Amino acid sequence: MSMAKNSVIYPLSNVNKQSQSILIQRGEGSYVLDENGRRYLDLNSGLWNVPLGYGLRQYERIIAEQCHTLHYVNLISASSPITDQFADEMIDYAGGGFVRLVYACSGSEAVECAVKIARKYMHISGQPERKVILSFDMSYHGTTCAAMSVSGMVRETVEYAPLMEGVRFLRTPFFPGTNGAEKEEKEREEYLKDLEKNFREQDVAAVLLEPVMGSGGIISLPDWYQTRLFDLIRRYGVVLIADEVATGFGRTGCKFASEKFSVKPDLLCLSKAVTNGIMPMGAVLINRRIADAYASKKEYINHFSTQNGNPIACAIGCETLRLIDEKMIRTINRQSDQWRTLLEVLRQGQPRVREIRIQGLMIAIDLVDNEEKPVSMDELGLLESFALRQGMLLYIFQCPGRTAGLMLMPPYELTKEEIARAVRALDKVIESIG
């Protein structure tokens, strides 16, 4: 093998960076192996998109068969049986009243598409003045221009300005730590007033919501806030977009986290786990209200990219829907309980751990410094490096001034022994910063 020329610009890294800290040669189950054969437990599940692990033979067979039959179709002028089949099966799998599907190639693209669908829906419904997208200030929705524009965590973007107009950010009600409940009670009315003020203008097209804010630090909206939010969405006829790119396909202990909403989403964005990281694919599911509005006006959705609905990706997606079934979701919930029990013991012995937040197999270990402030990115970088030396890949997160720590998105079928070993190693990692 020839030596690499260091040509890659790595995501979210200084362009002068010459290489990553490890070079992964192979994946086996829940582990990846570097060029020296050292094994690492992948507690990232790739980038949250390989929940079923590496090297599944079912996928190899499906890819070979589909590649031999048809590896591409141009959806502008044709379709393929598997492209249509996945859309039908995906709608059945999701439930929730969805009736149509638009293909995309990523989560960012799915969000971008959903924003366009919502704005045009208002236009064709005779309310063209309603263009505003409400999002949350601790949210993350991607890195295309529109997805950055609606991401509360990515607003320090003066170098890319102007971003998309017509976006307002709601303050995320987030109350971590020992005084969290007291602070929540005190500030509740303030948050609700801010929420209602944003609807009064009657210029809102859509609310864009992660059922669990992933990159922000595994954060769910409190029940009292959700109740008022969904009441306002109903009252004003606002489009609800659920960004389930990270939370979908069993990750939170159910097929989709928005199943628990009192208002069913109009649009659902998905990607990541749908192909277990094997092929790029995303989609937007559309409910009857939106689909019928477009159909009655004989309108079209101006969205397409060349690889949308790729037959190989669709074949893989159909297999994923079969694998992440009710039995596997029961496994996810059992494992979540084990992580919760062991990490609570860890928290009690580690003063730097402010809080453990768990939704299914989305786990945040919220860390603070000696002054009870979120740990710095420098400290998090040291923890990430130490975890690597312990044979673990994990994710570090920071929402400046509010929360920071270690995030785990474990694969779905770890053994009890693997989970216990991982928690013991995490204990050592946290201990390493004193």
C-alpha cells in the first residue's frame, strides 16, 4: 500500500491537520481495529449511524444482489422496484400517519428539504407571510447552509453570513445539577412567556424539533414545556418537523422518539442508522395534511440530488427495518437500564460528574470543573485521548456555558460484560482529570 499524501481535510479540524489519531483498518461487530490490530470498542456507533455493528453478512449478500441487478436509477425519469418498496416499508414502519416520502442523501439534506416543504405548504395554503422557522438554541441540525441556519449551536457563523433568514430561536429549558428542580420551578413562567411571544406574530411556518437534542448533550424538553408547545402548534396550525436523524430506529428505546409526542409530526427527517452507515441515505416522511395540500394544488417539491433513492441504499434500508424490530427494541431498553444502573454508581463516586442523562442508548455524562462550571474543550480533548488509550471511541460535546462532557451512542447488542468493562474504563477516564 502506498503512503498517504495527507490530502484529506478532516471535518471540524484545522486544515493543517495531517492525520487523525488512529487509522482504522477493519470493523468487527461492535469493535474497530487499527493498523496495528488494536481493538477499540466503538461507543460512537460510527457517528451514531452504525448501531448494528460492522461486518453483518446479511448486508453483504443484499449489496451484491442489488449491485448485480441495478445499482442506480434516475428518479426524475424512472424508478425501481426496491426504491418504491423501501418507501412503502418505511412508511409502514414509522406509523404516525405518514403517507409519502421524499428521498435525500443525509440528515442535513433531509432537514433542508423539510424546511422547504413547510414554507411552500404555507404559501400554497394561502398564508405566504408565514415563513419563520422556530428552532431551539441548543439544537443541531446539520452543516448545509439552511441546516446551519436553523441550528442553535452553530450560530457563530459570521464567516458564512448571511445565513438563511426567517429563523428564530427558542430558549431551551435546561436545568442540570442538584439545584435544577428549584431553578426550573422559578423560571418556568419566563420560558413559557418567551415561547408564546414567538407564536403571537402569526408568522411561523414550522417548529423544528429534535425529540432529544443530541449534539447539545442528550436534552429533552420538560413535560410542562412540551404541553404548551404542542398546544400552540395545534392552535396556530404550525407545521411540526421532527428531526429524528439521531433519535430514529430504536435509539431512544422506541422506533421513533416522536411517537411519544401529543401532536404527531407533519414531517419526519431521518438518516444515519437507516443504512447502518453502509451507504449515504436520508428521507423526509410527509403526513396526509401536507401531502393533500400539495396534491390539491398539483404542486411539486423542488428538491432533488443525483443519488436520492439509490437502489443499493434502499435495499440496505429494507434490511435495517427488518433487523431493528420489536425484539431488538426490547434489547435496547434492557441495555439502557444496565447503563443507567452502572453509571449512577460511577456518578456517586465522581465529584466532577454533575449529571447522567440517558434516553434509551443516548447517554451524556455531564462534567464540571472545580468551580462547578462545564469543563473546557481542552480537558475534553484530554479525556477523549485517554479513552482512546483505554480502547474506547466516544464523543465529546460542549454547549458553551451550559453543558459539556462525554457522550455515548453505544451499539445495540453489547453483552453485560462489555457494558460493565466500558463503565469501569470510563471511571478511569474521568478520574484522569482529577
